Amino acid sequence: MKEDSILKIKNVVSGYGTSNVINDISFDIKESSILAISGRNGVGKSTLLKTIIGIVECKSGEIQFLEKNITKSRPTERSILGIGYVPQGRDIFTSLSVKENISLPAISRKIKNLNNELDKIYSIFPILGEKQNDLGGSLSGGQQQQLAIARSLIFNPKVLLLDEPSEGIQPSIVSQIADKLNDISNNLKTAIVVIEQNISFISKLHCDCFVIDKGVISTKISSKDFSNVDTARKALNLEL
């Protein structure tokens, strides 16, 4: 595994208009690593991911990806470079088939060997292979979340940004999605930054967790602390 960080966030400040939501946040992540970011609603977690992907402007600080300064790059440029993003709510195309949902972004990029890429994704998410001709809107919430992740993987991202992947999904499926993320990190060497409040979900990722409060990182919790739910809950200061 590479020792150098592939994504570096340096003293980033961002927000909307004249209001700052993220205030001087710094962290980095290496290949095949997973980092969880937690905190109460409204503290800036989603804004941080949107800043990394370029939807929200970085007012100051620097975002580096593969040692390249991408602070002023457009979202599409960051995606092409290798940053995948799965927003909260999933945003799949309910009237398109599973296969079309996954293929459409790839077709727009003229990705070669699309069938090979689809086979690789179906090997990670077998249920999507079984339902590839079904409409996205007919899938369960957990299957739709898997579809949203699968769609982002068609570009073979180096870093995957996930916003609340366990939201609205039954516990048994949440555990499956955590297992899939571990597989993606280990087998595809993808770094993952995941926004999450579900302690059980974070514990299954075997990762460190940063807690954001009022736009800054207030606490760092190591992966071993999640072996005890009460300890993790107290550290997170969340009623989960």
C-alpha cells in the first residue's frame, strides 16, 4: 500500500455566501483507507464533502488530490481525476433500469470495455446483476444505496465520498453495505470518506472517526474505541 496520502485537506474554509460552515479543517487519507466523519445535524458534514467534490466553493485553504492542487477545479474535473461522490438521498434514476443507471455516466465518458466494468461491479454487488433489467425505482432502499455506490464505481475512483449511506436502511442491509465498503477499500484499493452517525455502521468499517462540531474537527476517535458502543457514543456525544 502506498504511504503517501492521495487526498489532503489543508486548512479548508467553505460555506454559502458570506456564511462560513467549514472552518479550518485539515486531514488526509491514504490508499485503501476508510475515514468516518460524524457529528450532529447541521454542523457541516455534508458541506465538507460538497467542498471536496467542488459543489461548494473552498474560500481558503487547499485541496490536494494525487499531489495536484484541485482547489479551484470544477466538479466534473475532480470526478474525471478519480473522486467519486454519492450524495445523501442517493439520487438514482428511478425510471431507468439498474444497468442503465450504472452505464449512463460511463457512456457519457466513452468508457471502453463497459461490459467488463459492469461484470466487475456485479461481482461486488450480485443483487444488482440479478436485477440489472429492473427499474431503479422498484429496488428497496438498501438496493438503491448499493446502486448509487455502484454507479460511482464505474469510473474506478481513487477516492469515494459517501454521505449518510446507512440512512433509512434496515439494520441487516446496513451491515451488508459496510461489508461492501470494506471489500471496495481492500480489493479496489479505494480510499473512502464516509459521513455517518450510525455507530454500529462505523464500527463495522474498522476505521478512525473525526467528529465535526461547528465546522471544526472537535474529536478524533480511533477504530479500537468503536469496539465498545457506550464508549463510542460518549465520545461522539450523540444520541444514536
